[in-house]
Amino acid sequence: MTEPSRPPELPARLLTDPEMLDACRVRDFARVFRLIKIHAGIYPSMIARRCDLTPSRVGEVMAGRRQLVHIDVIERVADGLRIPGHMLGLARRSWETPVALATAEREPSAAKERTLEAEPAAALPGAEVDSFLALTTQTSPRPSTLQALRASIQDYWRRDDQHGGEALRPAVVGQLRYVIDLLKETRSEPVQRELYAVAAELARLTGWTHFDARQYSQARSYFGEALQLAKQINDRQFMANVLACMSLQATYQDKPADALAYVSAAQDEAHAAPGTTPRVQSMLAMREAFAQATLGNCTATHAAITEAHRQFERIQPSDADPPWVAYFDEPKLIVDTGIAHGRLGEAATAEPLIADALRRENSTNQRGHAFHAFWLARTQLQQGKLDQACRTATKAVEKASTVASQRVTGHLREFYDQLEPHRREPAAAVFEARLRELLTV
């Protein structure tokens, strides 16, 4: 019996084309399909067959009337069209040539001169070997497996706070795919429910790493996946959490009306969920304050801040808080209150709040510390405290230099732009010199 033919690879010139790279990065499949049609001669009907899609669905995508957001569909597109996984934010695909073998083929002479130190890396099996071996392993997760997955998620979040999520993303996506595969099999309701909850959290974490990298389209795709997974088990509190993330992203995209719509939906989900804790409601009220402040609604912002503090005062040690809201402690409440006032232009009110929270927050949260220090510097600059603002910003840059976060970089850029009228002042010159020094390290 002959083996099925392997789909041909896409032309190398297409896979390295800047437009194709950008289209894949933001998962703009209308552009991806169009470029593949033009440069590889693969027409919509063939795209449909190779990706296990209907021709009408491919046509709707190419016309911009439909988007592909589900992970399993995106993986089918990657496999059917032979788009390397990293181009679409996926783990390495099983059909991709292992790095060690690809290097040996391109440089046969180098293989003979390989040192002993290099041999272990070159001897690693390819991704498809792992795929076959996975079929022989036990696919019924034990309680210890689920505990390990939960512990991994907590560790991912801790490392994300310390270093940013860029380097974590491949591991998180790989673990998400692993859990999605487990969900394809029928097992007991408690185990299946826990797997859905883990998959939802991994999808949200992946979306968050894209958001922090300012890759907003990909972030929305994963947030959407997290919502779908949480909906399967009717976890309305977690759906509220994801919608709150989407609200925060909308504020960064300067879409305050969208931000308010998302957080309003989040509050509706939380109110409908049994057992929603005061800490969750406080966090959501603060996200509403962000949205209202971005809209410039002073009265509504102050009302949301008051509600956030009122709910926080109701917190009891015995509350059954979900793990994902544990970060929202008193320093976080205070600093977010200051940021909400800062967004309204109430710098004199914002400054002492942010400064107090900075003194109290966990020093291991490098990204949060840098982010909040930039906000403090901005409020100081708004009050004409140039020397103090530049000193604060210098400390923020030193923290930011240890974290891979485009979101923090964006705040640095905003502060730098606000310094323009003071560029000739000594304090600004010292700050710029330190900035150049750190950026060239």
C-alpha cells in the first residue's frame, strides 16, 4: 500500500516575504490565502481540501467576512499549507524538518567536524518522533498530572511577571495543545471539567503574552479560545476574567468604548456566576474605572473607584477566590486607583497613591514595577516636577531593561515624548544619557 503523498512545501521566497511574515504574525488569513494563491499557485478550492475547510468558508475568509480564530483550525491551516508553526505563533509542527537534520543536509562537511560538545544537541529526535511516542503513552490524566499542570501555570505567571512572556510562549502553547488533545477523548466529568479549566487558563495566558508583546490580533484569537473553553464548563467567573483582559487591551488600542463594553459584559458574567467573590468584583470595578477614565467620564470613573474599594473592604480570609485573581492585592488596588486618576489627568491625586504602592509591591514583579514607575514619572512630570520625574523614569528604565515587554517599552516611549518641551534641561539630558547607556548594553 502506497503512503499518501505529502503536501508540497511553500516556496522559500514566500515564507521569507515580509508581507507573508506580517500576515502570519497577526493571523490575517485573508492575506495569507491571497499570497499563497498568487505566489504558490494554490487556489481556494485546493486550500479548502488541504486544510479540511469548505470552499465557501475559504471564500468568506478571503473576502474578509469571516476570521479563523480556533486553535484546531489554525493548526489545520499550518499543516495543510505547510506554514511553519513559529510563523503562526504555534509550536513546531511534527512535519517540520528537525533542526539537527536540516543543518547536516546544508553543511555535510560540518557534520564530520562536529565536536563532542555539539553531539547531544544534534542527536535529539525530531518533533515527529515525539508525536508517535505520545500515542503510546497513557492518555488518561491522573490527579498528579492535573496538579502538575496547575503548578506549571502558576510558575508561568510568576516568570511572566519577572521576565515577560516572550520566551515562555512556545512552552505554554505546547502545553495548551497537549491539553486540547486530551480533551478529544471521553473521560469522567470531573476530570474533563478540570481539563477544560486548565486549557482555558493556558489559552488566556497565551493571549496575555501576545497582548504584552502588543500583538493584539493574536491576543484576541487566544482570548476568544479561552472564552470558548470556559463556556464549555459554564465557568462564568473565568469568562469575566478573560473579558476583563480584553477590556484592558482595548484601552491600550485606544478603543475606550470597546473597553467599556467588554468590562460591562464581564461584570454581567460575574454577577450571574454563583459564588463570585468580592476580590473578583473589586478587580472588575477597577477595570471599569480604567475604561471610564479613558473615555474621560470623571463622575463614572470616581464611582467605579469607590465601588472597587467598597468590594475590596468586603474581602474575608475564608473567601473561595479563584487562583487567577490572587494578584489583586492591596498594593495593586492602590496603584490601579492612582493610574485611573492619572488617566483623568488628576496627577496630584494619582502621584502619592502610585508612590505608596511602588514601595509596597513585590520587588520580584519586575515588569509591574517598571510599568508603575513610568506612571509615577508621568504624574510627576504633569505637575512640573521635572527633576523628580526624570529620576523616577531612570529607575523605571533600569527595571524595564531586564524585562522583554513591548507594553513597558510603549510606556517608556510615551514618557520620552512628553519630555520633548524639556529636552534642554539638565535633568532630561541626564535621563537621556542613562537611557542610551542601557539601550546599548
